[in-house]
Amino acid sequence: MTLGQERLQFDDFSLEDLQRVSDRAGTSALLALRVGTSIVYVGRTSPDGSTANWWQRRQHGWKSLRRPLFDTAAGRALVAAQPDSTIRLLIANTSADQADAADEFLRQIDDIRDKGYSLNEHPDKDLSGLAVAVRDRHGEHPVAAIALVGPVAVVRERRDELVAILKDAANCRQR
């Protein structure tokens, strides 16, 4: 299955690849795609069942695997990798209830682009996410995002290591 003309195929990034990311990181790993002004998680793996169950318990408020684009590390990483013209369209089409999140993203965009990743912390839920954009096999178009999710303290302590794992996984997809 190919995603539009952007040349990322699901066989280019398999659940086995995502599982390797999760195993290396020791946290849950997620693969996300942008659908309009939402991010949709199409894959999730964990190094063992306890991490997956922890993540699920923390997400009790989520009704689906679709989240507003600017609420997640994956969404922000993927949008930051888009051309400015695409970002302007996404911002213009953001719902009123997401205006604050979109404004916060705009304040962070230069930092996300400079560092090559997005960090999203929810200390009230003891949850952090780190994400990087995945480009097509030619390295041109951002088509997905890979995220790692874990306890805030773990992600803070291991941030550089986890970012390196994510970037390595994202770069392996280019052929």
C-alpha cells in the first residue's frame, strides 16, 4: 500500500522495523501518519507487554488512535518537516479548539527543525513523547513520524539516546 505519491510503502517501514525501534529504546514505539489536521497512529509496539499496558492505562481518555495534529510530538515533528506553504494551510484549517496548540507549535517550530525532533511532556500523566519525521525513500517528502513514549523521567534522562535511535530508524528508511 502506497501513501499517495509520496512513495512510502508500509513494506518500507514494517511493524518488525517498529519493534526493533521499541526494543532498542526500551519504550513503546508508534508509527503515525497525518490525515488532514489529525495524526493517526497506524502501528504501536513495545519491548514487552508491561510497557504497552502502562501506555494504554495512561491513555484512558483517548477515544481513538486519531489525535489533533498539534497535540502530539508525532504531529508536531511531521508538520515541522513540511514546507511552509503546507504549514500555513494546516494552521488555517485548524479548529478553534486547537488554536492554542497551533500557536504553541509555531513558537516551537524553529527549535523542532533545528534539533530534528519534537518533545511532548505531560507531567500530570507522567508521559513523554519524542518523535521524528520519516521522509520518503528519497529523503525528500515527510510522510510519517516515529515516536517513542514513556515516563517523563525516563525520557528526560535518556533523551539524547532516544533521539539518536529515532533518527537512525527514520534515516534507515531512505534507500
